[in-house]
Amino acid sequence: MKLGMIAEPKEESFVKAAERGLAFLEFCINVGSKADEFLSSVPELVKYSNQTNVGIGSVGRWGADRILPDGSLNDEEVNLSYKLIDAASELSCANFVCGCNYVESLSYYRNCQVAIQ
């Protein structure tokens, strides 16, 4: 079993994880986070990971409205998720986790269709 912790995407997090003998960090780039700042820091995060031998086990984004009230996709949010998935790949991270909002005015079936889309 590997143990890790949720942490801020910065050098100190890698150092603390290494000192604690942890194998990985999880980064939550949720709504309200500075996603652009995270995306631009990926090269430095790769360097810190390599220096400390602490991997990135998960990149996640929660709290986003991916489904709009009319049942269409929120293209801005979907495209940001694609960028975060690419960043996870650059970080040798195999897991991207996210949620999907539920739109009350749509049927359960339609919500599921759009979430899958």
C-alpha cells in the first residue's frame, strides 16, 4: 500500500511528504483555485517530484458546473479539465478525479447523458 496526502502544489509539500515517508501527493484544483497558476507551475512540480522521489497520485477538480441549465456542456470548464488532464500526464499522474453537477430542470436520464458526454 502507498500512502500520500492532499497538499498545496508547492515545493514545501514535497519536502514534508518526503520527510514523512509518503509516496505521493494529491492536488485539488477546485473551483476557486488558481488553475492557471497550477498549470504554469507544472515544470517546477516535476522537478520537485524528481528531487524528493514523491509522486503525484491524483489531480482533481470539484465544484464545477460542467452541465449548464439548458443541458449543454460548459465548454470553458470542460476545456480547463482537459488542460488539467494534460498537466496530470506531464506529472506522470495516472488519476484525474472530478465530479459533475446535477441540473434539477433536466431529467435524471438527460443529466446522465450529458455527464457521459
